[in-house]
Amino acid sequence: MRHRMDGRRFNRPGDQRKALYRTLIRSLLLQEHIQTTEAKAKEVQGMTERMITYGKKGTLHDRRIALTHLPDKDVVAKVFDDLSKRYAQRSGGYTRVLKLGPRTGDGARMAIVELV
């Protein structure tokens, strides 16, 4: 039983799941919207908002924490320099998930994740 176990596993080992999250978060922060499955979108939404919150705090410690979660200096610089100023007056809710129809190949429920 999975009582009190949070997070989705996606039938992958932990390192592959972590790499999947990193690439999805990186793409979302660079392009500001991505299309993926609904489950992956919901899972990545909270992680992306946490990264933007680190950027809003703006300390060196938060930058180093962000680099451990997302080891791409260009993306972290964009979060700390651009996105933190854009969302300075907003206290959360930086992303939105828009549900689409099913994917034609396998019928998976698709969604778009975008920065507000």
C-alpha cells in the first residue's frame, strides 16, 4: 500500500525520474511553456514554482540550492535575473496547467504547462 507516499513514479528508476524532471523543468523555464502528459505536468508544476521562489529570495544559498536541483547556469541565471523580477509582486501560482485532449498514439491525457 502507498499510504502517505507522495509523488508519481512513472515506472522508472529514481535516477531516470530525476533526469526527466530536470529536463522538463529546464525546458519549461527556457521556453516558458511545454506540452507533456497531464501527470508529468502536475508533477513538474510544484518543482518549477519552488525554483522561482528560490529566485525571488535571491541569496547565494538559494542560488546554490537551485544549481543542485537544476545544474544549468544559464537557466538558473534566467530564474534569478528575469523571472524573479517578473513575479516579485506575486506570492505563488507562477505556472498553470491547461488540459488538452488525448494523444493520438496511445490515448494519454495531454496538458500544456506554462508560466503565468
